[in-house]
Amino acid sequence: MRIKKGDIVKVLRGKDRGKTGKVLRVFPEKKKMIVENMNLVKRHKKSRRAGEQSERITVASPIYVSNLQIVCPKCSKPTRLGIKKVDNKNVRFCKKCEAEI
């Protein structure tokens, strides 16, 4: 996957379509990632001890990587990524403005 932890991405599909956020966690084997404040779902937490209250917790659910597009830090537009070799290292670059990411 070309999108990494810490990248700013835009959501292309789903209930949060059009919003941007930072990637918090990546699951490469499932091809999903968690984006902050996106795809929030409610989980029910049952009380475990006497006197403790059960509650509903809001947590971020993973989003499939094909529904996300990286936002270039230089031109601030959602773009596709390219990879080129610079000094024997692979470098990601923006397809629109050709800036390194």
C-alpha cells in the first residue's frame, strides 16, 4: 500500500465522503486503515462489576484503502501517487504537481 501512517487522506465513498483526516493506523493484510474522526461507530460496553455502568462508546472503524485518496501537502489536492527512484531509494510523488511526499 502506498498510503502510510501520518498521511492526510480524503474519503471518496461512504457516510464521510468528502472529509479529510489523518491516518492513525494501517492494516496492510486487510487493506484497511483507521482515519481520525472518520467512520465512527458505536460499541456497547457491558458492565463487568457491581456498581459499574454499561455505556456506549464511539470508536473509529477501519476504511478500505480504495475508498481513500491521499492529499498532496504542496498543492493541497487529492491525488494519485507515483513512485520513482532517487539515490537508490523509492520516493512517493504527487501525480499532479510532481512534488515529493
